[in-house]
Amino acid sequence: MDDCLFCKICAGEIPSTVLYEDDEILAFRDIDPQAPLHFLVVPKNHVQSAAQLTMQDGALLGKIFATIARLCEEQGITNGYRVVTNVGQQGGQSVPHLHFHVLAGRQLAWPPG
Ligand code: AMP
């Protein structure tokens, strides 16, 4: 999508610190980290949010979660992590391109704010 920040990051038009990339997904560090480890995983194809996912996206989601587990292991995370996807305005979504936050490296509170 032309005017989408994360589409531009996926296309390499805006720089990011990439942790993993393949033809379908990109994992990169969040620019404003909320934990010692905070990265985002996005599908390269534009999907607005988790509300647009369908049964056909099952394999993509499996890849995303398997990649998250592998990256956390590679980053030395042995004590757990959190995966969050915000949906829509009240859900706290500021970038309308599906992304999974991965937060780790400190004790995370519950419930989130
Ligand atoms: P959300 O508020 O759930 O939509 O999350 C959007 C996330 O994108 C926030 O955590 C931002 O810090 C992050 N973000 C915004 N711009 C960039 C960027 N250029 N590179 C990396 N992360 C970004």
C-alpha cells in the first residue's frame, strides 16, 4: 500500500533494524522500545489488522509465531516473552498494518494499560 509506514519498511524505503526477513514476513526492532527486547513482526503483504485475518492466513500465522520463538531464543530470552497485536483505535493501534509486538527482558505487568 502506497502510504503505509510498514509497507515502506518492508520495501526497504525506510530503514529499520532487521532481525529476520523472508519473502512473506519481516521482523525488525521497534523504534521506541518498551522492554529490553522489543521487536515487531509483520506480513509483507498489507493487512490492516488482525481483524482482517481469515482461515487462509493460518500458515502465515504459524510461521510468524515460530519465527518469534526462534528469534527470542536467538536473543537469549529464556524466561518468557509477550506477543501483542493491537487492533483499531481503542485497541491502541497506531500503524494500520498488521504487526505483532514481541516484548521481553523484564517482568511484564498484567493487565496492560
Ligand atoms: P501500534 O501502536 O500497536 O500500532 O504499534 C506501532 C509500533 O510501531 C510502535 O511501537 C512504534 O514505536 C513502532 N514504530 C513506529 N515507527 C517505526 C519505525 N520507523 N521503525 C520501527 N518501529 C516503528
